[in-house]
Amino acid sequence: MLPEKIFSRFLKIFDGVDIDLICGRLDIPQIPLDLTLEDNNLLKNIDDRDLRALNGTRVTDQILQLVPKRASFRHALRTIKLWAQRRAIYANMFGFPGGVAWAMLVARICQLYPNAVGSILVNKFFYIYLQWKWPQPVLLKPIEDGPLPVRIWNPKLYGQDRSHKMPVITPAYPSMCATHNVTTSTQKIILQEMKRGLDITNDIIFGKKNWSSLFLKHDFFHKYKYYLSIITATKNSYDEHLKWSGMVESKLRLLVQKLEVIDGIVLAHPYVKPFTKSYIVNNEEDCIKIKDLYGTIEFDKFIKSKLENNEIKELKDDDEEGGNIKQFENELKLKQDEEKAKPESLQDTKILNQRTIHLMKLYIGLSLDLKGKEKKMDIQQPCSEFDVICKNWQFSNPELFALNIKHVKLYDLPDDCYDENEERPIMKSKSKKRKNRKNGIVNKDDEEEEEEAHSNTTLNSSSTASKSSETNDTELNKNDSKLQKDDQVNSKDEGNSSSDEELKKSIKKPKNISK
């Protein structure tokens, strides 16, 4: 059992598929073969960690019991999960719904439209949640009391529960909010994607588009002018790097929350997947250079030159557990110990100077709306506060870990942000823009690029290999792009016994939570 985890979880890989195995203890003398976890009394005399672990199974069991037609539910859920993954809004850690939350959202639509087929359920999914009166909770059944003195989700009693933006409540006792990580920014992004999904599924129903349109890849690395790159670096220990980078990932939503309240920031959009690299370097100078440049297009140029000259070697994994990297580190340590045991005159300094550096980067896209003449924005405080939060981690080790926060423009993003055949954004040359003006063509993007070129946009952050960064003053340009307002789209009900008129009434006055 791992005390620092909420519950014990063992990651196994079967035939290339990751499977989470959850372990929980029961206070009973023996486990019968036909045991189910429906009885709330089974939760007595167990700690909070085991209760959460057992509730994972209890929630999924109840979801299946509460949907009218399992086949339609499965078809709709697979579609919604694939859509959420392709649109990069599937990650509980980063402020978006996770797998169970998406399942409960789909299950509620199945309850509202019990006779609908999968395709209609998907369309109604987007329609209903765009109309939903958030933060009204999504409930599959009334919240129930139980035999334990444990906290149950109740916004009337708990201020923290009242702060939830898009509450989706688990049906199993004790009821909890599965979407407590959703922030103001991620809520806007989810609703934007639902609006897009509704428009596309309406066109699919009328034969104007096909389903592949719904699953087009996200445009995160094309969408914003400015990005924050949050970089972690660890020296000589892959296992320690997994802990350090995992902790920073889990705290990223706190930085998002601090950024989105700053005047002028319309949206702070976290990207849901980290990027990782590991290298073997021969000196401390290259180690520092890699850490300082990682996350920008300059890093691509630097590392390409070093790799071609065999001055640096990239380490890659054979499996998800980092087998090759850990194996190399163990072998390198043995070699270095052997060299240290030799007389100094016979030692191989090249082996002694070799080290590994492990990197992870995360991105936050920033949508700005700066009014007035001043086109400056200071985000030093939220970045510094985030830096302090990470440094105060109980296992923090300044000799091993580093944290760096950088401001990166759209055109300076590194190549690994884009797929192999994906066309990356390219700033138009001045000669082309002059030619357009000469021909009477005025392009809004050209004006924005010129405005950007004539202004100072910098975010300086400094760090060493053993210290976390302190982010300096930030000056960001004006971003003229504004969030589109959600349009109400009327949709005809198909394959259903209940009308949308009645449904809207039920949305306005739902059966609320029990005490």
C-alpha cells in the first residue's frame, strides 16, 4: 500500500492495453465467491483510501444498473469518449472530466431519452448540456444517506461543494463530485467543444457531414498566440523524475486557476498530455543548456546539432515503465563506481562526467483581451506562487529537481507539438503582406502579426539545475480573438417518447438533492 496515494493502484499492461487494478480491504472474515459491493454496510470499519477504491467499482456497477438500454449507452459512451480524447478535453487531473464523469453524463442522457439509438443520444448529449443550468448538478438518482459518518456532496452545507462549476455526482453512497477539478476556463472550453459537437451532429443527421468530422484532432497548438511552457527536469534518476513530474502535473490546475482571475486573461487552457524526453550528456554545461532551452524551437536546433555530432544521446523506452532508461542508469552507476575505485590517473573522465537528464513539459494556452493603451500583463505572482507550491512538496530535492516556466509564442513552439504530417503555423513574410496591401487585400491575421512584431513580448525565467525557477515580469500583447458566444440550436427529437419542452422544464426544476 502506498500512503501518499488516495488509493492503491497497480498499473498492468495486457496486450498493449493499460489497466488500473484497484485494491481495497473489507472488514469481513472471508470473501464469498458471489460477493457484490452493493451493501453500504461493507464500507464500515475501513479507511478513507479503501472507501474510495471500493467506490470506484460501486459507481460503475450502479451506472450500468441505472441506464435503460446498455447497448445504446455503450455505443454513445464510446463515441463521446473518442470525441473527448480527440478534442483534448479528457483528463480529470487537468480540469476536464475523466472517464467516469463522461460515463455519468452519457448515462443521464440515456435516462432522459430511454428509446433513442446511439446516434441520437450523442446529438442530445451536446444539446442538453449546452442548455443545462450549470452549476445545477447532474444526478443519476437522488443522493442517499447511509450508515457512515462520512461527508456526502451537499452545497447547502459545504462551501467547497458550492464552488464546483460543473458538478457531476456519483450515484453510489457516499456521493461525491467527479468533476471537482473543473475550472472557469476548462468549463468554457468544454462548452465550446459541445457547441461544435452539436453543430456537426446536426449536420450528420441531415446528411451534410459524416462522423469523421466529429473526431477531427484538436487545434490547441494553432489556437493561441501565447503559451506558457512548464518544464520539469531531473538529473540521474528516472524513478525520481516520475515522482517529481507527476506532482507538477497534479498541481497544474492550480496555476490555471491563478491565471484565469488576472484581468486581461480571457482563458487559460491547459493541454492534457505531457511531453517527455531523456538524454545522456557528457558535461554539466550541456545539461543546463538542455534544461533552459527545452520547450522552445531553439531547443530543436540545439539538440539536432548535438545528436548529429554524437555529443548527446537520446534515451527511449521499450515499455511504459521506462525499462531501457532505468537499465542504462544502473549500468552507468556501476561503471562510474568502478572508475572511482581506480587510481585517479587511470580513471576515464568521460564515463565519470556522463549523466542523464529527464525532462517533462506541459503547456497552457493563453487567450488575452487587453483593453486600453497599455499592452502589458504581469503574471509573475501566479507563476511564483505555483513555483513555491511545487518547491514545498515533501519530497522536493533541489539537488535533483528543477522547474522552469517560459513564455512561448505560437511561431516558436517546438516541432514535437505537431504530428509528423501536420502543417505548423508559419508567420507570413513582410514582402507578402506588402504585396497584399498593394493589391488592396487587408488580412486581419496580417494586422495582428504586424502589431505583435512592433511590441515587446517577453517572459524571462531563470533557474539552475538544482533550483526551481523564479519567473520575472511578463509583457504580453493584445489578443483580439474573443470567445464566441454559445448559440442556441433547436433540435428535433427523434426516437423518443418525451418532448424537449418537457425536458426543459425538468432541467429548470430538477429533483434536487436530499439533505
